[in-house]
Amino acid sequence: MPIQVTQAAVLMCTFGTGPCTYNVLPTNCVQASSMPAANIQDKIPYTNVSGFIMCLSLSNPAVASATSAALGVLTPQPCTPMLAAPWTPGSATVQIGGQPALSNACTLNCSYGGVISITSPGQTTAMVG
């Protein structure tokens, strides 16, 4: 069964060079294992998702420009998450703040082509369906 994602979960992007710690604001007033619990709309860049150190995606204009200036040698640039759509798929049975709960099985797509996954949910006792 999927595990509820909370504050301090660890995320990773397929085009990032390192993980980031997930930040969940306590606005929904729901906790799991004494930590603020997340829903699929908790995806705000730099508020919820701080970035993955450096970006390797040529779809990122900063990476494309730096790589072009380096005569085609891939030149990573600081990660700037571009997160338009919510996490998917979300819980089918549990809602937090009127939105499906975020489980460790969810992924989030970056507009630059990266797929963000949850490598550690932040807690291990609360399950969501």
C-alpha cells in the first residue's frame, strides 16, 4: 500500500544532479506521524520543491545556452523547477485539503523534461489507498 508523503520527504529528478528535501506547509492542518501531510497540489517551486542542485536537461534554456557557449559540451546550470501540472496519480481514497493525498508512488513532471519521484516519503507509518 502506498505511503503518505510528509514534510522532509526526499525527492529526485531524472535531470537533476542531487536530491532535494520536500517542504510541506501546514496549511491543510493534516498530519501524518506528527508531520504536515501533502496533497497533489503541493508542487510550488522553491516553496515545496527547492530544486535538484544542477539541471542536465537541454530543454532548459539556461543549460542549452551554456552548452552552446561551450561548443556542445553539456554544461549543467542551477536547477529551476518548472512545475505546471499536479503530482500524479494521487490517492484514490484519501483527500487532504480537498485534493487527493500525495503518496510515495506519485511522480511530478518538470516542463524541462525531468520526472520527479519520491525516494523517501518522510515517514513510514501512515498509508494511503
